[in-house]
Amino acid sequence: MKRPSAITRTILSPMTEDEKNIWEEINFDDNDSFLCACLTDNDVAGMLVCINAVKELKRLYLANCISITGRALEPLRGSNIIEAIDLSLGNNYPLHCEQLLPEDVIPILSAILVAKTTH
């Protein structure tokens, strides 16, 4: 996975103290369905790294993001503050669109559960 550039980090970082908790929730389901369909694991993972999601993000909604396999969740490994992750596709997509790979998702979710129980 590529590291985010300095420009990307600047764009995604809070600008003022009042915006400190701006990244508690990310909801791509609220956005254009074209954007959801185009998002890749690298896009989401890069963003999660930029915002220090393991320590900041509480809710991540990637519903209808059909190109996500689960690797995007890697920056959340070990998070003890995450409360919700939505990777659902709903009824809008045929079964063959589902790209989630258990070998990508399960180890990351397991690490999150362990972190939450040991914190």
C-alpha cells in the first residue's frame, strides 16, 4: 500500500481545534453511488491512514462500495474505539458483485475484537 502524500495528509487533517473530531464517522453510503462503485481498497486505506483512523474513527460506512475486498480495513487493525463498520451491498447489486474476501476481512475484524476486549 502506498503512503499518502503530504498534500493528501494536509487536505484530510483537521484545520482547527474545533474540527478535532471531524473524522469520528465516515459514510460513503450517503454519497453518489458512482463514487461508491469506484472506491478501491487502496483509496479507503490511504484515507484511513491519513486520518489516523485506528485512534480517531468510530463509524465507517462503506455500504454499496462494490470494489472493496476488505484490505481497506487494515489501518483499523487493533482499534479499540471503532463502533460500527458497514460493508453491506443491499439489494441493488447482483451476487457476483460481492468482492469481500474472508481472508482479508476476518483477521482484521478479529484483531479489532481482541483490542476492544483487552483495552
